[in-house]
Amino acid sequence: MPGWQALYEELKDDGFMVITVALDKSPEEAKPWIDLANPQHPSLIDTTHLLADLYNMVNVPTILWIDEQGMIARPNDVAFGDNTWIEYTGLDAETHKTTLRTWVKTGEIAFDQNRARELQTLPSKARQEARAEFALAQWLWAQSRFDAANKHFVHAGELAPDDFTIRRGSMPMRDIDPMGEKFFEMRGEWDQAGHDYYLPLPDA
């Protein structure tokens, strides 16, 4: 988040706004990290994964650009605010930030609205079913019906194995560390099967 705060400070006088959203099981889980970053831009906490549902987000971090008319100028993409994790992700934060600065300053973008629309991904039937399973699991978890919730969390991940907002996002509610051994085991299996964990836009 500090990287996004710095970018906001740099570009805010050009009409640029950053809105960061944490997908977490409760405000209490995310708030200490937000307080530590002390953002001067809106920083929200989404406990129901509504943002992931609305924009078909399957991993974090996911960014999208929205223009002054409320239209998506650049659809879901992978980008980091700084290069803290570059050795792990292989993604240089400066590449995205350079294109973002150009868009804010000049309005120039790598593709037009038609291409932006082509690059938007719509949820498949299986992913929609997975989201419904995840929502049911969250409801059961909120009712302290943890065993039943866990079954639906697992099934949701089986329906959409590429959706890590579900597979990893359910871990805290299943008492699994989302940065612990189970996550890296899951990530390793995904990589070994020949899948990409992060999917940057082809125009990046």
C-alpha cells in the first residue's frame, strides 16, 4: 500500500484518485495493516468479496482503471505498488506505474475501449456456482457452523480452482494461515501443473 500512497501523492493534482480495497474476513484483520500504511486516499475493507464478484477478480492484487465517466479504461490486471515482492512475482511495479502516469498525464492508453472490452473476462457458469458456494460458506461461518462452512469453502475452490480470492480468501475463515505452509503447498501444486498464478494483461 505505501507504493500506491506515493503514487497518489504524485498524481493527485492531476485528478488521480486511488481506492484500495482489502478482501478479508473481518475489519479487525485488515485494519492494523491499513493503519500502519496510513493512506490518505480511501482504503476500504470488503468482508463479503463483493468487489471480486462485481469485477470477476480471481487474485490479489488486482487493479483496474476507471475513467472520469465511470467506464473501465483498463480491465483487471496484476500490479504491485512497489517492488517488495519482485523476486517472488517476477513483475516490475514500475512497468505498470509508467503506463499509469502516461494515462493520467496525457490520456494515452495502450488500447481503445473496444480492446478494453475484449480483455474483460466474464465469469463462467462454474465460477458463478463457486461464488454462490463461497457466499453460502461465509453465511454458515458467520452462524458458527464451521464444519458445514468448510465443506462449501472447499467445494467452491473445486468449482473454480483458478480463483484464489476463493481458495486463498477462505483460508482465514478455515483457520489456515493464508501466508503459511498450506498456501505455498497449494501454490506449488498450481505451478507444477503448468498454470500461471498471476495473469497480467497481454498488452502489459
